[in-house]
Amino acid sequence: MIEILFFFFAALAVGAAINVLVQKHVLYSALSLIVLLSSMSGLFILLRADFLAVIQVIVYAGAIMVLFVFVIMLLNLPEDEDGADRLRWLKFLGIPLGLFFLFLTVITLWNVERQDIVEAQMAGTPELIGRSLFTDYLLPFEATSLLILIALMGAVVFAKKDL
Amino acid sequence: MNIPVVNLGAILPAIMLSLFGIAIMVAEPFVSDAKKSWLGWLAIAGTIAAMLALAPMSRQAGQWYTNLWIVDSYSIFFHFLFILIAAITILTSMNFLQREGIHHTEYYALLLFATVGMMMMAGSNELIMVFLGLEILSIATYVLAGFRRTDLKSNESAMKYFLLGSFSSAFFLYGVALIFGATGSTNLIVIADSLRSGDPQTSLVSLAAALMLIGLCFKVAVAPFHVWAPDVYEGAPTPVTGFMSVGPKAAGFAVLLRIFMTAFPTLEDRWTSVFWIVAALTMLIGNVIALVQPNIKRMLAYSSIAHAGYIAVAVAAGSEHGVSAVLFYTLAYSVTNLGAFAVVTMLSRSEDKLVNLNDYAGLASKRPGLAAVLSLFMLSLAGVPGTAGFAGKFFIFKAAVQSGLIWLAVIGVITTVVSFYYYLYVIVQMYMRDPNEEFADVRTTGPLKLALAITIAGTLYLGILPTRFLDWTVSAAVNALR
């Protein structure tokens, strides 16, 4: 049963990810991104990372994507204009190199000694995550506050009309 | 439940800079526009406080915060270097910001926070922490690169840096995820132990190491991951360009060495050959393309790529001497390059109107002092004996030869000779061409003079009496390799 669910969500995720790239209209790309993020959260549930799955839906599929869609609608971008003619030839370099990288990664991961699927030892519950944030990962947790502060400042610096 | 020991002493310099950064933001609304430069001096006070905080930090040697923060002479050396870089950049920026009409004090706060990010990269023993430091540094630098908000080139610079920077961060993160999958830890020492104890999965570990390497090579701008650098450096405000060409580069190499020395010593023969190729390519590409740049900011951008190549030579050497040479060279290069950018900042006038090499024609007859100072920095970048650049290059090539990388050293020396052409060309312009203009509107002000004084003193001191700093870098290298 788990295998079926895994392949369902995995296929959905990969399909949605490809769709994000090939869509001409930004809005469709954004909508496929929501599908991608939701199916990822399905994968997290299969790994028993419940907290991460919920956060994934609330933060990414919820908050960030709503913001995305709003921005796209407010900007009301014209249809894709194919502006980057000058760099078109890069496609012929980039796609083969990208495929080569994919090939290397797949080969490596394929050859990793596979172990039997084991039931996850601990569920990724908020309690355990909170505990490790305030003990083992105290310093990174505090450092994150600085990261968020900088991101906030950056947004203000770029977006405010007169600073 | 075990609460970890919270040792504030071990992270005191970072705390100091963060506190001063926050203080600047809080004070901003209460300071009138005319007195904004006071907050610049407050930022300078922050760097001095952080410098003083190095003393209590150095007494806390060891690993802290459940082994994810490490205090040794290696991390203290880099803390010192980052604070120095931040201080010189702030001094260079104060009048620049006023002149360009962008005197927003967020600039100082961002610079201090970026420095904290660099400290986290050099001081951590944990890939998660490294990543956080990397992101703090990168995001702050993206914003600084776009700080001239109405200038298209500055926007382009920020946008390019942001897109490619995020892309490279993703590579790094993917590498971290794979190494966690292979060894079950993100702690560098635990990773090394589990690699030594057998349990190979070597191909997976190599892939992870390669991905992390790609991510970090982007940040330090070595070939073939250097393509973003010239555009980004050209568009960014000039003092920020100076900062970007030394700060993230030094932090990137600090992390690179720490990760590969501590976590992957078992793969050493593999990554040595990778660095051989990277170093050779970077030196060749950087130096050859710099020859044909008419714009001094672009020329210095390619020159900074070339210098990353020299540092990569020392990384490839890998020995104690190699690590020590990396540290010494980052210090020598930082001081010299910040000095050069301080002069360029001054001479480029508002909105980067005069940044072409032929705008420097005849500078020596009108402003002999400035011309002499810029000549000193160019000679140091080229590596003329008696300057910091020469001492740095000497130690690098010596380490390379000792590790048997004769051909790499030969390529290094040849490309250094090539680089003489474009560095000396600036001097030729200044001394042997007739002036096109009066240079009357070039003003040297207090903070800039101070920045120049520090960088000149550093360039000469490291060039003539390198032994004291060399002792420090050697002890740091021994520390890092243990």
C-alpha cells in the first residue's frame, strides 16, 4: 500500500515539476507548483514526518503560493514574449549538460546499497522537533532569526518608495 | 533533556556585530539626514567592539553548542579578517553613500550582518550552520549589490547575483542532504569518523562532496563557475564590489578548507586533482580576459577571479603549508584589493561616470598622492617584491612545489607575468599619458583617508615583515588539520 502511495505522489510531483517549466503562462506554472508542493507533503507523511508535511502545506502551498498568485495577478504580465533570443543557443549546451548531471546522479543513487524499508523509528512530531531546536540545534535556531531579519530588511530596502 | 551549555564568550564577536547592527536600525529614525554618518561611525565602533571581543573568544578554545561551533586559531584568524574587511568597507562607503544620495543606514546594518554570516561559516563545525551562515551572507550581499535602487546596472547586478546565488545554494544543500543520507550526520567530525570506519558508499559520498564543491565554487567565483562575477561586480556600488571581491571569497575558502580538511580527508587524492584543474583554469581565464577590459571595475573583477585561482593552488597543495598560504593570501589580497577599490570609489565620481582605464590618464601630474597609492595597490596585486601580494604568492607557490604540484606552480608564475600587463597598464595611464581633466572634484575625506592608511600600512607590513602573521597562519593551519 505504501509503495502505491509513494509512486502516486512521486509521479505527481515529477509531473507537476515538469509542468512548472513547460507552461508558457506564469499562472499555470504557479498552479502546478501548488500541486508539486502538496504531493511533496504527501511524501513527507509517508516518511512519518507529520509536522513537516503540515508545515509544507500551510507555509508553501498556502501562504507563499497565495502571495505568488496575487503578485502575478497584480502585475498582470503579458504572455511570454520570447525575449531571450540572444541566449537561445545556450539551450543546446544547457539541456545536454543538465541531462548528463541527471544521469550521473541517478547512476550514483541507483548503485547505493539498498536497505530494507524500515519503519521510521521516531515520528517527526512537533514535540521532538521543538526539543531538538532548543537543545542540540540552539545556535542554528538563533541564527535563523538573523536570517529572517535580513530578509525583512532586504525587502524593505528594495520595495519602499522613499527610504 | 539536556540543555546545552550556552557559552556566549565563544560567539561574542558575532553577538557584538549583531547588537550594533540592531542598534543602528533602532537609532535610524531618530537621526536627522545630515547626521547619518554618525551611524556609520557607530558601525565602526561595532567592528572595534567585535575586534576586542576576539580576546575573550580566544580563551574559549574547543567545541561548543553540542559540537557545532568550534573555536580554534583557524576560526579566530578568519573572524579577525572578516571584521577587518567590514571595517575598511564601512570607512570606504561613508562618503560614497552621501555622494550618491543613497545614505540609508540599512547599508551599515546589512554589512555588519553579512559579516556575522561570514563568521558563522568560518566558525561552525556543522553543515546546517554553514548553510545558515552562507545564506545570511548571501542575502545581505544581494541587497547591498542592488543598493542603488534607481540604477539599472545595480538592479541587474542584484538580480543576477540573487538568481545564480540561490541556484548555487541549492547545489550545496543537495550535497548536504546526500551526505546526511550516506553518513547519518551533518557534523564534520562525525562524517569523517564514519568515512574512516569503512561503511563506504564512496560513490554517494563523492557525489555529495562534488555538489558541495560546486555550490562553494560559485560563491568564491572560480572557473568554470565564475561567469556571474564580472556583471555583478560592475553593477554593484563600488565599495560593495570591493567587499564582495574579498569577503564572500575569504569566507567561501574558509568553509571549503574546513569541510574538505575535516570531513573528507579520506577522499583527498580525488579532490586534489579537482582543485588542480579548477586552479589552472581559473588562473588562465581570469588573467587572460582581464587583459582586454577597458572598465577598471570589470578588470578588477577578472583579477579577483584570477586571485581566487591562486588561492585554489594552495588549496590543491593541501598540506599544512598550503592551508597557511591560503590564510595568508586571503589576508594580503583583502587588504590590497580593498585599498584599490577605495581609490576607485573615490575616482569614479557620482553614478560611476568615470570607471574606464583611460579616465585615469594623467592622474599622477594632477593628484600625485592618489596615483602613488593606486600604483602601490596595483604592484601588490601583481605581486612585486616588498608588497603583500608578493609574500602571498611566494608562500602559495612554495607550498605547491613542496606538495609536488610543479606544473601548477609554473602555470601560476606564467599567468602572474601575464597579469603584470594589465596592472602596470593602469600605472602607465596614470604616469605617462596627458591628463584629460583636472581631477578637481575628487575629494579625499577623513574616513577614506583612514581606510587608505589601514590598507597601505597592511600592504607594506605584510610585504616587508610577513613573519608575525605567518606564524599565526601556520599555527591556525596546524590547528585546522588536527
